[in-house]
Amino acid sequence: MKAVGLIVEYNPFHNGHAFHLHASKEAADADIVIAVISGNFLQRGEPALVSKWARTKMALAGGADLVLELPYIFAAQKAETFANGAVSILAAAGCDALCFGSEDGDINAFLNTLDFLNENQAQYNHKVKDYMKSGVSYPKALSLSFEEFEGTDSLISLAKPNNILGYQYIKAIQDQKSSIKPLTVRRKNADYHDEHFASETIASATSIRKAIFGEDENADKISQYVPQATFDQLKLYFSEYGLFHQWENYWPFLKYRLLNMEANELQKIYEVEEGIENRMLKAAVSSSSFGDFMEKIKTKRYTWTRLQRACVHILTNTHKEEMYLPQEKASYMRLLGMSLAGREYLNKMKSHFSLPLVSKLSSFKEKPIHLDIKAAKVYSCALSGEKQEKLLKMEFNQPPIYMK
């Protein structure tokens, strides 16, 4: 059975994702789709709107056949580390191809860009360091450095978020000497960060979340932009747990952590660098909300995303040594869900997987998984009483979801 891999967050799964999934399967001429999905906290340093279990159900209903979790150690990370972890899981699961959505939609432009930067790596790195010294953020330094080169008209733009991720996926494939074939499909209508609805049926996840977190916090207003299964899952989740997760739910816990820490303690937390700890400690005292706090700590040097990721790691008390990766590859694959075709694929291919497949948490003791467990505990803190207990129990007791 031929498998195409997708690297996703589905926060939530929408019509654009449905297009990408089916277009990827067609482009790869694949029998099944394997999706590697971020768990409780996401690459941009945000809590997922709904649990990984609810998003797994959305993915399976949308056409995915196997859903594997991207561990916390990779999920709440910069694009390069995020890509390395996800690609290593897809390779271990036997994927023949990886297909991603991009603004350019031309795989040759990505491959040419990778070759170009490999040939000019020393000069490129030097330019990046110079821009960083001037005080700009790392992503901005990468983009500005790339723009300085001549003859890049036929290459991709590294100023666009999906192009950046796509480039890192292809680089990870090359660095890991994987046989996975990279493919891309052009994104439809909505840009990655669009905050407003751009068409009648396609919208970015950002605009969908913004609509959900409107004055009355409900999912009704986004029904035309998501498949029915997603809409149903969102309604069900809200009825069961009474909220959709967002940073403001966690602000009291983050503020408590900051008010009880010294600067030298905060320096030990992953992604807290270069004096930002003093700015954070000062801002925590006078901030009444997470949004207020972020406005006070943001600087030209640090992107909003970088700061949010640091806040996630403060919230989960994740120290720098815990996120150390001797090689940027996953050491396990956690199975969250499967379709009938996915189960058939597992029966045929599982013995060939190059990483252990975890379907029952209690039977696996590999060290990095403790970060996933800790993240799940913190994620559940947005809830209280029986609702919190119910969600947390799923982390330990929920078997892989099977959807025929």
C-alpha cells in the first residue's frame, strides 16, 4: 500500500485542509494518508482549540487513514525542529511521499531553493548573523538575507509561512537521507494568517478561530468553512467541556508561575534567552490578561510566535536540558487514530516500522514521552472538576480512535 504523509495541526480541520488532503492523495497516487498532528500545544506557541482526540476525529472523518502524534519536544518548536521531528515520523511509518500546501505550489522551486542555499550556505549564514546583530528577529533575518542574493527570481519566497515550512520539510528529507518524495499543492484562496474570511467556502484556521472567539464564543458562524464532521465535533466538544481552549484560559496559571519565579530560575526554561526573563517578570506584575502581557514583552528582536512558545514552556515548566535533541529525530510514534484502510496498512507494515508504535501509554516508558504527559496535564487545567478529570483520563486510557 502506497502512503502519502501530511504534517498538520488541524486547528480546526477546515475546507482548505480537506482540499489539501484529497489533492495530496491524488498527487502521490497513494492508497492511504498518514497525518502527523501536533498534540496539545502548537508550533506557534498556542494551546489547540480542542483536544488532540477531537482533532483526530476530524482528520479521520476528513479522509486521513492513520493519525500519529507529533511529540511536544517537536510540536512547540521553531520550523526547522518541527519539520525534522515530523519528517522522521513519516519516514519511520513508511511514507512514500510527503505533500504540503504552499503559496508557490511548485516543487521544483523548493528543490532549486534548497540547492541554491546549500551552495551559498556560508555567505547566507553570515548575512543572517549580521541581521540578527542589528536586532531583527530570526525569521526576518532569514528572509532579508535570502532577498539580498541575486538570481533568486525562480526560487520560492522565504517570507511566506507555508513556504518556510515546506522548505524545512524538504531540507529535513535531505538531511535525514530519506527516500520520501516531496510534493506540494498550492493553497486555495486564504492565506495562512488571514484574520478575515476571504471567500464563501475557504478560510484560514486563524480567521475561523477568530470568529469562534467572538463575543459569544460559538461555532455556528463558521459552518460554511468547515466540513460537517468538524462542525459537529466542535459543537460536541463545547457541550462536553464548556469552552474552546485559548491562551486567556491559561493566563492565571502563567502569571502565577512568573510571580513565583526568580530571574535565574526563568533563565533555565527553554526559549527564554538574552534577558527577556527580566522583561517577562516585570510585565507579569502589571498585566491583567495574556494579550496585555504579550503587548508589554514583545520586541523587534522576538516574534510574537517565539514569545508564545517561551510562554508555553514556562507554563509546562520545560527546562532547556529536557528539550535537548542529540539528533533531531523522533524516538517513538504515538497512534491516535486509524480508518479501516489505516488498520490494514498497520497489519501489513507495522513490522517494518523503524520506530516503536505506541498505542497504549502505560506500556511505553521512553523518556521524551513524559513531556507529552506533562503537556496534557497542563492543557487540562483550562477545565475544572469532572471535565478536567475526564480529559486527563483520556491521555492515559483512550485507545486509538477507530473510524470505519
